Amino acid sequence: MCGIVGYIGKRPAVPILMNGLKRLEYRGYDSAGLAVIQNETLWLTKRKGKIRGLERQISSLNIDGTPGIGHTRWATHGEPSKINAHPHTDCTGRIALVHNGIIENYRLLKKQLQAKGHVFQSETDTEVLVHLIEMFYKDDLGAAILKALQLVEGTFGILVISLYEPDRIFAARRGSPLVIGVGDGEMFLASDGAAIVEHTRNVIYMEDDEIVMISSEEIQARNLKDETVIKSVEELPFDLESIQKEGYAHYMLKEIREQPRTTLDSMRGRLLLEEGTAKLGGLQNVWDRLRKSRRLIITACGTSWHAALIGEYLIETLARIPVEVEYASEFRYRDPVLSENDTVMAISQSGETADTLAAIREARCKGVLALGLCNVVGSSIARETDAGVYLHAGPEIGVASTKAFTSQVVTLALIALALGRERFLSAEDGRSIARELKSIPEKILGILEHADYIRTIAEKFSHHHQALYLGRGFNYPVALEGALKMKEISYIHAEGYPAAEMKHGPIALIDKNMPVVIIAVRDGVYDKVISNIEEVKARGGWILAVVNQNDTLIRERADEIVEIPVTANCLTPILTVVPLQLLAYYTAVYKKCDVDQPRNLAKSVTVE
């Protein structure tokens, strides 16, 4: 979950490293640090807090050396502090290392190293790596890194520089992403292409259990069996402009407002209006097997899990294939029952979510078809699944996911539509859904035009400390997602529930101080939702209802309403979630919270 950058070349490393760290700060912002080789010395600086603090600390220094490595941390082992910040060094101070991941057997290794006289400075698991390298070093740093990594259990993405070989950076990965940017007489390294895209779009993706030696002119790659690996150069699928704020106060607001375009991009070239179906190129090689699946298991975490729930409703409704949704963090540990006729689909914005990646590996181990839905080209899930679909939502920088969620639901709707047309769905019904999908971007745009009104509701919300979100059917997962957004960025405790379950416990909480958000569109359970509203009102609750345009029944009962356009019942989540995203955003702004970098969170959860 941490951010890693590295540079070797003809320019001073520090400005490049600092710019890269700023672009990766969404991956962790507890502490940060740099290590640079300068005049035959290893210069090191680090501090607790965000990148701007480190930037102020070094602003008056004249550090123009190269190579260098940098790190921004999301704490796992050891509290956020200067001493626990990366880079870490060995006892001699001649080797520096940054790390993303978790070393699971670090306690045993630490005891063994201490018995040999190694002195540790931090509480981190990472520090054992640099001491292991020190222990194994003779006259070949690459060989020492290889021996060290053969002993560790867990995940790692590491960069190493050393005074022993000052014209090289060494990189290695297992389960934590690393990408190498290829320039003209210079090389860039990062845990995410966003950190290097301003310098080059020519990249090399590292695979698990690879060690790469990088100079300013070349790379040499080997695996942990010490075999040579041939690497190829690819092109980053985005440019610098796509990761800029473009005048918005926060990335989250920019990404909410991008959804008319990103949902369209997710459909572009895939939606076939005349045939009333969809064609997804990434699934064509496995389509027959998917279509004949006895059962589909969708696995994900967080916001992606909520999208998966909507996917369950979509696929069962349109294609009549049984679907189960599993938390990826539980999937592999409960020894799931899988058969060769099952399909496992993993959903992840980053394509690097550790739990979801582990679930896919478990599925493939048991011989089932493994599919991936992710947003990042070249990510681990994209490479390790049998087939998959890219979301085409573009880079998402805000920690609280918005546009990726709606693109996930659109993509799941396309899959459900295509499966349905080949199984039970008529051409007429398929064309109806396809037309509604095509209209979604314009309808989202209409919702965004009422953002100022939602802002006024958010001002009232900001004075509360808890909230209840209710939905039914397709919009029950939206209630979960709306509550999650409010929790993530405003720190208001919010819970999502199926509306009918309210009377089985949560109703005890309702009073004038408990705002209740109810999704009440005109669908098959509309009358039931009105009954739920009456139950809240009878107990003095304050109600915000998300309703269809020109709804009069609920307008008379709710304290505030937000209107959305009418669409097919199965597609309403793509619309109903947008006002809830805006509500969470503006509430957090009124509370003066750090919207893009909420406390304790990171964008890409690459550790278990």
C-alpha cells in the first residue's frame, strides 16, 4: 500500500523522487523519506507526516546526487514515526532499502540476525531485509539480495541502492507492483505508473519473484532461481493530463464529475444496440465456458464488493446463472467448494488488491475459470487471470472510489446483458436494456447539475455523528456504498441496511438526531419502501430520499429529496449512487476533512 519511487540517470534524483512521491501519496501518507548517493556518501532523510513536510525539510539543502530511492508509507508494523519511516539502512549505513508489502516471518529472521550482532533501529518488518542483504553481501549486491529474498515469506516490492555499487538500483517484487520507466539514458521506477508518466510512457512491468539490476542505460532481470528473464517494453495507457486535478478542489470531485465520460468509455465499442447485446473482447476466448458455467462466484473487497453485489442481482436477473459474492479476504481461507463448472470473477480497481489476488490464485489452483475486472492495464490481476475486462475509467487518485464503482457496475451490466441474450433474454428486452445503458451518461450529467442543492443538504448532514442508509433490491448495495463513502471521508458513522431489515434492530437507533437516507425509486418494491419511510417518520427520524423525477408521494413524506431520472430497474444503482457520492463529498468538505487522503486509508490495499 506504500508508494515507491526510484531514479538513476543524468539528472539530480531528488526533484524527480519528490514529484513521484507526490503522485503516489494516495497510496500512503503516514511518513516519507529519501535516500540518495551523493559524493560517495549515502544521504538519507525521512520524517513523519505527509510529503509536504519532507519537502519543506529538504528545500534548503543542495542534494544533486543520483541514483536515489523514495518512499511514502502506510503503516503496518510499527506506528507512523520518523524511526519507522523508510528508507531503512544496514548496520554499516552503506545499503538503503524501501519496501512495500509484509514480511510474514520477520520475527524469526530478526532474532537470528540479532543473534549474529545486527542492531535494529525500527519496529518494522522491513528492516530485516536490509540486514539480511548486509549479512549475505560479499562482493555482489545482486547475489546478496537474491539470497536474502529466498529466505523471506510474504510480499515485497523493494528498491535497493548501495555505496558498494553506486551506479545501480536493484528492484525485486512478489505480490507488490513495480514498474520500470525507460528513458533516454535514465531509468525510473515506481509502484504505480502515475509516478513516472510525466517522464516516459515506455515501461517494463516486473513479475513476481523477479530481481532486476538497473543502470542508466540497461536492465538485467533474473528470477529467484537465478535464471535470466527477458523483459519487453510496453506503453502506459494514460498520460499526465489524466492524473491532474484540472482546477478541481479535490481529485474526488473531479472523478465524480468525470462519470458521464467514464461510464461511456466503459461501454464504448462493447454495446451493440441493434442486437440488444454486448461484446467484450477480453472474454471472447473463454466465452463458451463462461456461458455454460453452473455457478459464478464474484470476489472483491470494499467498494468493489458492493459492485459485485449489484453484479449478482444483474446476472441472476438477466442471465439466470446462480451467483455468489464473497469477500476476497475470506474466500481462500475458508476452503471454498469449487467445481470445474464454476467461474470465479475478481473485481478490483487497482488490480493489485492483495486479498483479491490471493482469491484468484486459490481459484486457479482448484482448476476453475478465473476472470478479472480491473481498471489498471498490466496489473497483477490482469496478468494472472485466464481472461478479463478492463473498466477504462482512467486513473483514479481519490482514495474513496467513485468513477471506478460506476464503471464496474456498467461492465457487469454488459456481461449480464451478453449472457442473458444467449440464454433467456429476448431481443426486444435486450434492446430495451441496451438503449437504457446508452442513456446513462447523459442521465448522470443531469444529476450532477443539481450538485449545489446536494451541497445544502450536506451542510445539515455535517452536524450529525451517525446516519442510516436504506435500500431494497438492486439498491440495497447502493445503501452500503453510500454509507461507506460517508464513513471513509467524513468520519461520520454510517450503516447501510436492506430497508426491510430496519425493524429487526436498527430502528432502535432512530430519533431526531439520526438522519436516514432512503433510496426510493419506482421499482417493484416502491410501496414497501414507502412503508419503511412511514416507520422512520413515526419515530421522529429525519429523512433524505433519493427518488425518481416528479415523485409526489415521497416528496410529501421526506424532509429532503434528491431526484434522479427514470431508467431500467436493474440499472438504477448507476444513478442512485451519484447523489450519495456528492453528499459524502460535500459533508467531508464542510467538516474540513482531508477528502482525497482520509485518515488511516490508502488507495491500493496490497497487503493482507
